[in-house]
Amino acid sequence: MSEAPPSAEESSTETPAASDGLIKAQVYKDPRPAEAFARYHQRSRERHPNWVYEAVRIVTSLYGWTVFRVRSAYPERVPPSGPAILAPNHSSFMDHFFLGAAIRRKVRFMAKSQLFSAPMKWIYNPGGVFPVRRGHRDEEAFITSNVILERGEALAMYCEGGRSRTGAIGDKARPGIGRLALESGAPVVPIAIMGSADVRRWKQGQFPKVTVMYGEPFRFEQVAEPTREQQQAAADQILAEIKALYDELKSLGREGVLRKARDERHAARGH
């Protein structure tokens, strides 16, 4: 439901992943104090998304299915209940809509704090989106994320440090997602999204096909206060899982992956 940021530990200068030219640098800083966003965090910690989420989801899912012919492989791998961290690669502002279109669960998102102004804040806040204060180390975003997971909800978080300019996945993950995975002990679902880097080509009359592939969930042993090195190692492992899925998508192609998923689903039903 938002243009999600790369991490709750975002820097006010160019991110490490941006240095290779593949990832869009995050260089903006929100001058507003943390207190300006307290009410949004409070709502996200105390209440579930309301009808606004479903309304936006219906509109964006129909848009994705028809315009970009979004198709998904293995959405059943997302746990149907309980805490879950959904970890996709990030190439487009539409990625959060694409990853949520094929699953029944409501997915919570972070959004860069600049988006929490009128009129969009009236959609994001009741829709379950919460802010991360851009250009600052935002502990409130981590607290909100952990509360959401403790309540048994699903939370999406990008780990690359920004949107990829080319669709290629960067080599370095930001540690924030590793920290959250370790602190919560929640299962992580790696997700590969292929084709979304080209969605802006609709301006030239081009409409790429988008494919979403969900990986097998895995989890880390819970660590109350993980070190920076532990956070980075976990984040790098998550990114490696995303890359493996993306490489499989490129190798088999859209139709090959969808066919494989159908065959496996039919075989499982036969047993």
C-alpha cells in the first residue's frame, strides 16, 4: 500500500548497495521530529488494517492482473497464519501490490515518512501502513514491526537498500531485515519478483509481464539482542535465498516456473 523504504536503519547518505549504480540511492532526510509519527505507530500497534486495505488491494490487484498480467508461483508457501516476514527483491513502487495479490493474508508495510502527509496519510494509516523516519535510525519502526509480528501478522520488508534501477539484485543486504528476523524468530519467506523494473514503460505503451515466485519459509534461532555482525549475516542469507529464486525464474522462464508449480501442486493433490 505504499512506496516502502529499504530499511528502518536507513542512512541519510548513499547506501552501500547504491555504490554499484544498481540501487537507487536513499539521500533524503525527513526534518520532522519522531513525535510527529507517534500516532501512526500507536495505531499500527493497537489495531489491524481496516476496509481501506481491502479496497486498495482489490483495485491494485485487478490493475496488476490485467495490465501487467501478474502471475504467482507457490503462494501457498506463505504461512496461512502466524507471524511471517515476507522478503522480496525491490525494483518498483508496485512490488508491494504484486506480492500481496495472490495471498489471502493482509500484509503490513513500512513506508517512508515523507508519504505521511495529506492526503495519502488518510489511506496509509487506516490501511495498516506505518512510517519509517527517513534519514534516521528509527527504533520506533522496529518496535512497531516486532509488535505486528508478535500479534501473528505478516510483514513485508525489503533488504536491498533501495529500488534496483535495472531489476538486477544487489550484492549487499541492509542489516535491518536480519535484525528483525533474529529478534522475532518469525519465519522468513523469500520472494522473487521479475519484470517489475519495467512497469514504468507503460508511458511508452509497453506493459511487461510480472511474475512473483514465493520461496520456502525458513527461520533463524531467536536472538534477543543480535550483534551487528549477526544482523548482517542473517540479512545476507535472506538476500541469497531471494537471488536463488530469481535465478531460477530467469533459468526456467515465466512459463517454466508456472508449469513446474502447477505440476507439483497436482502431484501433491494426487497423494
